[in-house]
Amino acid sequence: MEGSTDSYYFLASHMHVMLLRQFAWSKHQRNYNVTRKELLAFVTFAKKFRQYLLGSRFLVRTDHAALQRLKKTPEPIGQQARWLQTLEEFQ
């Protein structure tokens, strides 16, 4: 895979990291702004570890207000709407 590998996601249980994974951005994803990259990393994490997260409480620690911004979008369309739909599964 070509591209920068500057995003991480991890699975933690009881404040202990169980998995840390790095992934590469595609050609188009490299052009995303920081907020959008952070949201993409979390959505990717949520999809990948869905079977472990459903029915469990987990904490998302982030240095941006990306998730709050996404939830406050009055009428999400396209990619934002799909991401919200994915994340609503875990509420």
C-alpha cells in the first residue's frame, strides 16, 4: 500500500490497550482535513471491531471535536450520513 501511514486506532479494555494498528491513507484520503481523517480512523475502527464493541461500554479519546461536530451537523449528507449511521449502532 502506498501512502503515508499516520493514523492509528486501538482496542482497549479497562484502560489497557489490547491492539494498536496503523493504516495507510489512500490517494484520496490523504487530501482529507484533520477532522475528517480522525472521523475516518474511528469509523474504520468501529467497523473492524464491531463484534467486540457491540453491547460493551467503551471510551473514545480524541484531541479534536470531530465526533461532536459530526453529531451537530443539521442535515448530514453523503459520507457524513453513512458515518453517523455506522456510529449510531454503538450508542
